[in-house]
Amino acid sequence: MQELPNADESNLEEATSPDQMKQLLHRAMEQVRPEFEEKTWRAFERSVVEGHSTQTIAVELSISPATVRQYRARILRRLRRQLGDID
């Protein structure tokens, strides 16, 4: 499988519309997802993408709320590195 290139500064400067930013984020998520276990990714997705509470996710996945926060932070940190630490 061919790996997509990392987003670089020129790509980010060109990505001015919300749709373009969503596309970059989606591509970065696809690139980093294989680096994480399914439960880790699911906790991140339920929290960040779907907006569910930490407590709800913890109960669903049989993990502690602290673990949900840790998983979320780990993936967000990795995505920031992938995207060149944009804000």
C-alpha cells in the first residue's frame, strides 16, 4: 500500500476553506489510524469525532475515564505531528 505524503506547510497555507481543512484532517486520520489499536481509536473517535462524554465512552469500552482521556490525547498528539502542528 502506498503511503500518502505528510501535510506540509505549503499544503496547509493553501487549505483555506473549512472543507479543505476537513480533507487534510481526514487524510491525516487515515494515515495514523493503523498505528493504534482498535479500542484506542474507538475511544478517540467516540470522543472527538462523535462528541460523546468521557464517562459514556469509558462504560461502553470497559475502561476508565482517565484511559479515555489518555487515548484521546495520544491520538491528538500524533495527528498534530502528522499535520505539522497547526492550530
